[in-house]
Amino acid sequence: MIILKLGGSAITNKAKIKTFKNKLMDSLSESIKKSGKQMIIVHGAGSFGHILAKKYELNDGYKNNGQIKGFSETHEMVQSLNTLVLKSLVKYGIPAVSVPPHSIVKLDNHKLLKIDFKLFKDYLEKQFIPVTFGDVVLDKKLGFSICSGDLLVEALAKYFKPEKVIFAIDEDGLYTSNPKIDNKAKLIGKTTFKKLEELSTILDKHADVTGGMSGKINTIKIISKLGIESVLLNGNKPERLYKILVGKEAKSTIVVGD
């Protein structure tokens, strides 16, 4: 079984609110279908979540009643993105089913307090492909906060111990620095947990309330310590996703399990 994270930066334009890349998602769905792999799919919120979440400061927890409206608006937006992702997957014959985090996850000061793993397990046993996503959720200490897609990936990897975890992002993989602003940045083909510890990544300029690439690197380090391989590849190149899913080589970054 594989855990696949479709980055919000890949399937949406993170700089423009509510902008979904329909054709790209269809190509990714086709690659997933062709692979025949059993998996859990997690997708980021992208421009359907980060912009509003930042506006209402939702990740800082409850401060005023105006945020209640913001919570509701943000959830509606990410739920609508999830529906678009599901429509694409189902169009290609994939038995996808939505698992909204707000109803199965609770945080405590941004950290995972509880999650219903059994729901994922039950769907997998019946050959469904669960699809979950970055969402606003209740938080024991803060009232509410954001459950990022990467936090979900981390929790699901710990529980299910997948064959590998794949991150489809908007770059070819991990670089020595941010390639968006540094033309001397070099792609890292293969690396280890120890080398990740040394890697410092400059955050990109887009609004991202969940930590951006630095947050992703922290998630990958945790996955690596579990002995699970992570692969980062360009989600804008769906043929690379297919190759990695079926065990072939493709341009990417591989982080070997520790």
C-alpha cells in the first residue's frame, strides 16, 4: 500500500484563490488508475484553504467570533476542492471515497490528539481508496486550528507502515535551496535522514499557514525514521508519478528509510 500526497501547490494555483488545475488532476488520476496500486490519497488545500486561513488567522486558534465565519468559509472551500479531486478520480474508475478530517481528527495545540484510523482501514479492506485533505479542525487547547495534509500523511504512515510515501509537489524534488529564487539550486537525487537534518530550505513567497517546504521536510524526517522510503516528484509531470508508482525510475528525490 502507498500513501500519496497531492500537494496543494501542484493541483491548485496557490497564488490565486480557488484555482483548480482540472486537466492536470485528470492526468494524475489516469496515472493512478493505470498503476493499479492500493493507496490512501491526501491532498493539500492550496489556494482553496491557505489564503482564507491566513486572513482569519485560523491556525492561531480562537480569538474572536469573526473567526467562526472564517472557519466555516475555509472548510467549505477545502471541501469543494476535495469534491473536485474526487470527481476526477471517479471519472477514471477509481473507487475514491472522501474522509473529511474535521469529523475524524482532533488536535491539541496543533498536535494530533486523536484520529479514526479504523475508518481508513475499513475502506481499504473493501478496496476503496480513501481521500483525505488539509482541513480546519477542533483543537483542545486553541479551540480550533489547521490539520495540514502533511500532518495527516505523518499519522497515516505511522499507523499503516506503507510501502512508500509519495509527495507530488510543484518542483522536481528537494533542492539544496529554493529553486524559485536561487538559480544555483541543485536537485538532490537521493538522500538520507542525516543529510536532511543539514538541509535548510528557504520558504517560498506564497501564503502558506502550514509551514511550506520546511514543514514537509520535518514530516519526511519522521517518515524516514520509521524506515519508510519517501519520494518527492513533480506533480505537474503525471508520467513521473506513474513510473514511481510501478517501481520504475523517474526524475525525483528519494529519501531512504533510516
